[in-house]
Amino acid sequence: MKFNYLEAIVFDPKWWNRFMEDSTDYMNHPLKPKDVVYYLGDIPNVPGHGIVIKRSGGIVTMVHPEDFRKAREEEL
């Protein structure tokens, strides 16, 4: 899915439940399901990866756009 610059999106990975069962590393993941972030853009020389900024101001790199969906108005 393609997102626009600064579009509000929601972290909604399909793999999260399996990841939680298989590992305790999920506690260190910079995003949690249902986190609303803002899309900064694709990383040109790393296909399939992008950069987002959290509401707190933290920047998260190397995210997979397929792990996100467009935010609904009630989530903003």
C-alpha cells in the first residue's frame, strides 16, 4: 500500500500475535499494534521499507508499509 507524506497510519501487522507467542522481543519493538504514526516516506535504496514518526516525536526506520493501514477519523 502506498501512503502519502505525513499521512496518519496505524500499525496493524498481521504477524503480531504469532510474534508474541514465539518471542519476548516484542516488548522491545518500537511500535505496538494500533499505534498511530505519520508516514515520512519510502526509503529509495531499500525497496519495501519506509520511515514513520511517532506522536511522541520518535522516528522509526525500516518499517514495512504492509504492516500499516490508513487511520480512521476516530483513531486520530
